[in-house]
Amino acid sequence: MGESSARWPGSETIDRAFLIARRRHAGLTRKTDDTPYISHLMAVSALVTEHGGSEVQAAAALLHDVIEDTGMTHAEIAAEVGHDVADIVLQCTDTADRKDKSKMTPEERRADWFDRKRIYLDHLAAKPSGTPSLLVVLADKTHNGEQTARDIERCIAEGRDLAEFFANFNAPRENQQWWYNSLLEQIESKDWPSAALPLVDRFRRAVGVITSA
């Protein structure tokens, strides 16, 4: 373990962010198995930290889904961990006002998914390189992509039907492949610091697996 040379020492900000994440996401799991959802949040925060991120970015990574998945507001996050963290979380959220899917037809759910993803991509395209939320986005999409790629490879190795695997998601296979390709296009359009470039490569490899499935 390195001695007193950490890029940032950690403070109550990261502690409070983890506590919020643990409480707000309690009982939630990944889409494809019973892994507690907090594992994704911790992994994204770790990727941010390991690829040049600040404590503010690492705290926001722990909370990047809290608006979208639990209804916690930007104001509530700011009151707990500060406006800088809350602003990044809001920028990572595809919508703070999700519709009730239980009242939608399958066609309406698919259209809603497309609308949200297109808006997200437009916002991503508009972010200048170096925007603090971009590293959190990259870490989030990389972890999701690598998990999906590993699950695909496992399904293939076990001879299972990939259609059943993709049925776990909110959109079918071809839509997921479009989504990941579109994300990769936006991520590759940014100028990344050298510390983040290995993460861009990891995302590119994951997308390659997903889009060839």
C-alpha cells in the first residue's frame, strides 16, 4: 500500500455519498442476476478514482443512478454532499421524470426508451471535453458494457439463447447494439486525459463484443 501519496485523501463527502447509495439502492439488483446493485455503484466509483478522477467525481459516481432509480432530487443531493456532486449526478441522469411503464404498451415502452436515449446522446454530444461528468459517464458505461460483454460470452460458451439474455433489458438486442455503438461514437469524439485513455479502450472492446453478438 502506498504511503501518504494519494491523489486525494478522502473526506466525509465520499462517506456520505456511499451511505446515501447504500440506503437508496437497498434491495435492488442487477438486471441479469441477484448481485446487489451497490456493487455497480462501487465499481464505477473505483474506475473513476483509478483513472484520474477527483473525490467529487468519485462521490458522484456512487450516486449517478440515484435520481433516475430512486427519485432523490438534485436539491436533496446538494444538501447532503454539495452542489458540485449533485450537478454531476444530474448530468449523468437520462431523465428525472420517468413515465409509469406499467400503463404503457410494449410499443410505447420501446418508444420511451428511444426518446430517453436520444436525449441522453444529444446532451453527451454537447458536453465539451473535460466536463467533470464525462469521466463518470465513461466509467459507468464501461462497467455496464463489460458486464454485458461477459454475460454474452458466458451465454455463448454455455450454448444458451442470446435472445433470452437480451430479454432482461428494456430494449431488444438490435436497440442495445445501436445504443452502445452510439455511446462509443460520442466517447471517441472527446479529448481524454492520458489517465482515462485505458478506460476508453476497455469500453471499445466491450462494445465490440456486444455489437457482434
